[in-house]
Amino acid sequence: LNLILYGPPGTGKTYNSINKAVEIIDPKFMKGKNNNKEADRKEITKRYRELEEEGRIVFITFHQSLSYEDFVEGIKPVIKEDQNNTLSYEIVPGIFKQLCDRASLLWESSLRDAYNKLKNDLAKKENFERKYKTPEGEEFGLSLSGDNITLHYGTELKQKTIVTRDKLTSVLLKRNEPLSLWTYYQGIINLLKKDFGFDEQKTSIDNYVLIIDEINRGNVSQIFGELITLIEKDKRAGNEEALSPTLPYSKTKFSVPANLYIIGTMNTADRSVEALDTALRRRFSFIEMTPDYSLFEDKTATVDNVDINLGKLLEVLNQRIEGLLDKDHLLGHSYFLQVAKGEFSLKHIFFNEIIPLLQEYFYGNDEKLQLILGKGFVKDEPSNQDLYTKTKIDISDYDDRPRFHLIKDEDMDESEFVMAIKTLLKENEKE
């Protein structure tokens, strides 16, 4: 239920989270699919987009500013789209709570289909040609606004508000009910039942997936709050040890459904796995994503009529990085896959992605940079006393101290680049 893919940059963590999300929701579709085949990958990505459009997969990136109010629920300013555009404050469910509500609604699939049919029907009409009535007999109108439905109500139907599928879900679950507009929401639900096939008897337990990219970059204890306990398997709704605490803003009982899966990704170069919140570590399973050298069998990059073995080049770089730093800062295979697919040249990837990343890893230590890249990319010159100004200070200690400088992209043609790569691989060392 709770999984984190972790590893160095470029090892395909986000890439593989897509596969796992589709497999959780639609295992039949994924059966027999080969992720490394371009045709299969396009089909997997297409299916992922469809499930995302249906609201069964939600993707979010954690960052320093994300809070409990964004993730679970909070009081947010809302502009009423009436004639005065008045400002009010409402309790608004966050990304995670909205997805939990969808997963909890047994007839969510039927509601989704009916809501989409209503949208398609409204798309054929200008403004609101037909007026509808609430159970109390009050008139209201509906129109399409982008990907959501707009409710028109009040005197001459001048007041309006957006009606999302999630708002209707909250009404059906009796959570965060919009008390002032309840009768209109009930009117919409009745309309969906009468004309667009919404049937509360059509129950189905579908799986839902929340993908949290860069899960270690947010303040996990602040973002999850009390939910950090609720995501445990035995604490989820329907289990014997299930918990349903009261949320602080809406004062409603809440639990995490058992059909909601959480997939996180974590870049180990950004922050070590050991530094992750201990409470989160205990509640997630971890899968390490490492550079996959097998992807480069028989794959070469041709530069100045010379074939360069991409797998060997990546492996040599990583062996040196691990020796001088650690395995959390290795280079992932995705950098050179861009070269193998012909999207970018090897020289472009080296100077625009790999070298800047290594400069960040070994900031201020050009000697180690030279140990990894070789003298073809990082030159060194000895310094002597003639370099410095006259002084009474003894500067003999600074004699022969090397000065390093990185060769720039524009100062290296293709033949020089090939020689630099060969020097890196020790293929032309006779010194």
C-alpha cells in the first residue's frame, strides 16, 4: 500500500512510478507489456493519462512550502462569483482528502460517468438553455466552465459557483457539506440520477493511487499530521484496528480507505535516506533504484566517426563517484539513454547535465573533479613564485601548487572531445 522508490538522480524513479500506478489500477492492461519497448511505453503512458483524467491517479510534488492545509484540509479564501465577487473563508479539502473521498465512495465510478455525460450535454448548449429545479422547487441553471460545471442560482440566476465532482462526492459522503447550497447540490445529484445514469446501486471497489514525487523534500510530519498513523495497513478503514480521528478544521471523522495506494519517489543525492522522517520510514516499503547498465548493451554514441560505449562510460564514472563520495550520488542511466535514443548528443549531455551535476557534488574541489573526468576535461597548471606579488611573506609553500580549470564546451571541438573521453576511460594512457 505504501511504497517509496529511492535512488540517485536519473535512475527512473518517476518513470517507474507511472508503471506501478497503472499496474495497481489496471493489472490486466499491464500483463505482457514490456516497459523498455517504445510502443508499449507509449501505451502505458496513454493509459496513465486516462486514469489521471478519471481522477484515479493523482500526482503531487512535495516542497518546502506545502502544508497540512494543502494536503489534508484547511481554511482558504474563496471568491464568490456573484455580482459583487465577495470574499469568504471556507474549509476546503486538500489533495489527499479529496482522493480519499473518491476512493471511499463505492459508486464513484457511476458518478464519474454521469458527471462526464452531463458535461458533454452542457458542451452542446449555449449558456443554460434549460432550467432545473431543486427538491424544494427552487430554479437553477448549469453551464460548462472549462473542465467543471458552473451552478447558477439566486435572483435571476446571477450568482454562480463551480461544482466539481469532488464537491458532489463530499455531499454524497456527508462531508464538508455546503449547507447554504445543499438543496442545489441535491438537485444536481437528482438530475444525474434521472437523466445521466447515476446509480447508487452500481457499486465497485476500484483502486486509486497517489504519487508523491520528491517525498523527502517536504516537512512530512507537518504535511501528513495525524494521517501518518492512518496510512498503516491495519489502521485503514474496514480493518479491525481501523482509526477514525476527528479532523481539526471540519470536525468530521476521517479514515484512509484500504484501496488507496501511495507511491513516493526520493532522490538520495538531494537528502540521504537516513535523514527521512522515522515515522514515515516505518510505514513505507522501500525499493532501491540503481543505474541499469544492461540498457546499454550494444549501444554506442558516434562522435567524430568514433564509437563510444555508453554503458562502459557510465560505469567508469559511477565507480569513481562511489569511490570518492558514495553510492547515493551516482549518475542514473537516463542521462545516457537520451543519447542512445538520439535526443541529444553525448557532448551536449556531458557539458549541460553531467558536468554541472558533478560540480555540485564536488563543489570547490576541482582536484576530485579531475580524478573523475580526467585531464581532458579538467586541466591543471603549476603555480610558481613569479605568479604572486612581491612580499616579505614566505610563499615557497605555494610553489608548484596546481591550479585547475574546466574546459568549456565552446573551447572543445568534437575531435578534442573524443580524446577527452578516451583519456577519461584510460584508453590512450601511455604516461
